[in-house]
Amino acid sequence: MAIGVIATITIRKGKNAEFEQLFTGLTEQVLANEPGAIFYALHRTKSDSQVYKVLEQYASQDALKAHGQTAYFLAASKKMGALVTAAPDIEVLEAV
Amino acid sequence: MAIGVIATITIRKGKNAEFEQLFTGLTEQVLANEPGAIFYALHRTKSDSQVYKVLEQYASQDALKAHGQTAYFLAASKKMGALVTAAPDIEVLEAV
């Protein structure tokens, strides 16, 4: 069964451009290397310029788990640690 | 610029199966007829069995507008009116 994710990420003021560049590179790697990543796309929210939402869908729970264990995801997450105000909020959904 | 949408829909108790069937048919029509609908997928939330989230992305604001004006979307929306507890909550996002 496919799995959806909404990841809400709040970025420190002045770090938006650095975050967007980092996440764009991550997205390219996800889409190039993970056939189980059906959708993976960063978005700006309209309510708060510091808050982003990543809309994601994976073919399976295993594909989601594999995503979180890739070297490029772990490296990007480590770099993002200096850009965010807190740990991302991750909502996991079940595709109908 | 691509546009993301998170539509949160709360369904009346006992109406889940009818809603899921209706929305599955709508999704098939969206994906078959709207090249500007990049992603369109219904999900169940884990926190509340009555609450669903649709993750959507469109190629442009025009594609989102066109989606809302299709005959099948308007027909499905009308039928959904009897299944929901309130109007859906629609969050529009700007793809990075």
C-alpha cells in the first residue's frame, strides 16, 4: 500500500535561500535514485514565509524506510539541522 | 510555477466507504483528463478515521483553476456535500 507524507519544516530567518538550494539538490537525488518515491516536492506555505511543506508519496512502507536511510538524505538532514528552528513535523498518511 | 494543494476533508461517520469510492472515481478522471494535474492522491490520516487529506500538485495556477471547473469535479463535489461534515479545508502552496 502506498504511503503519503506531509513534512512541515520551519526555517530560521535568513536561511531560506540556503535551505531551498539544499532541498532542491536532495529532491533531484531522491527522484533519480528511488523508484519507490512516487512524489517528492517542496512547497512554500502562503501563511508563513519560514514554513515549508514537503508533499511525498512512496510505493510502500519499505520505500519510505529506504528513503530515510540513503546517504544523501542523511547528509542533507545533517546540513538542515543548522537551518531549521526545530525538528520537522512528519505526518504519515495511508493512500486510499 | 507549480502549485501544491493539501485538501483536508472530514467525512460523516458511516460514509467512509461511499466517500472513498466516489473519490477514487474522481481521481481516475482527473489523472486521465488533466495533463496539468501532476499529482492527485487521496490519503487516510492516522489520527482520525473520519479525516482524509488529498495531496495535489498542478503545473500552474491555470491548471488548478481548470481542475475546479471540470464537469466531473463539480458533479463529485455536489455528491460529496452529503458525505462531509463541513466544507473541505484547502491549503494552497507554491512549489519551490
